[in-house]
Amino acid sequence: MKPAFAVWITGLPSSGKSTLATALAAQLEVRGTDIAVLESDALRRIFTPYPIYTEEERNTFYRAMAYVGKLLVENGVPVIFDGTANRRLYRDCARQWIPHFLEVYVDCPLAVCMSRDTKGIYKKALEDAASTVPGLQAPYEAPERPDLVIAEDREDPESAASRIIVKLVEHEYLPGCS
């Protein structure tokens, strides 16, 4: 069995992470690679059903998310992490646990993220109904050395997903096209 891999897609809330994760999963499936997408909002409903988004809670949540990804990868299931993970240490934990790991940074201007705020988190922050939104009241630590940067406001998700696949092939996490 070829070792599985993980791709962590990180960026500000509403930057396009989920759209990119969906496009990447679809392209991987076309290549015959079954993939597990660990979407932070879905996992949060299970791990922290009444989230308060404190630093301590985020530490626990992202550590648990990374651990689930580690277990899947160890059992041959490739993983896409779809999560803001606003601190580098959250993503670094997954990188330490998962040998075949890519970090993809979705670089999207805050104004663009705020304009497409489908969940209303930026609106809540501006109305003082939320106090820990990454990029506004809580820090977002962009990756220092991401494996790939996606300029989301200038690149469509399918092209970006294709670039991730090229990077997976370059790292020999996926076989190249024959």
C-alpha cells in the first residue's frame, strides 16, 4: 500500500477553502483516489457543539482534527483538511504527525472575504456579536513556507486544484499521468 497524504487548505474565513477542497476532492476522485475531507465546521459540530472559540478550545479542536487526519492517513486514506486553523502551530501539529503533508494557503484579501460572508461571521464581528474572528479580532498566522499559495481572488478553484495535484505528483504523493 502506497502511503497516504494530507493537504491542509488554510486561509481566512470565507476565503474559498471549502470551494477549493471540493474541487480538489473531485479531481482526485477522477484520478481514482478516494479522499476524506475533514471540514472544520462539520467536525466542530461534533467535537465542540457549543463553540466559544477561545484559544484553549481552538488548541483542543485543531489538535483533535489533526489527530483524526493522522489516523486516516496511517490507514491509507488520503485527507484534505478544510479549516482556517488561524495559528501556525495547529497546522504544524498535523505536519509533524503526517509525513506526506502539503500546506496550501488560500490568499484572499480580507475585503473580498468579508464581501462573501455567507455564514455572517464578519457581520457578527462588526456588530460586536462575535469577538474572536480570525483576521479581525483574532490573529490569523499565514503559513511562513506554504507548499503552495493560491491567489483565490485571481484563480478559479479548478485551476487551483490542478496546481495542488501537480504539487502532489512532484512530491511523489500521487503517481503522475502515464
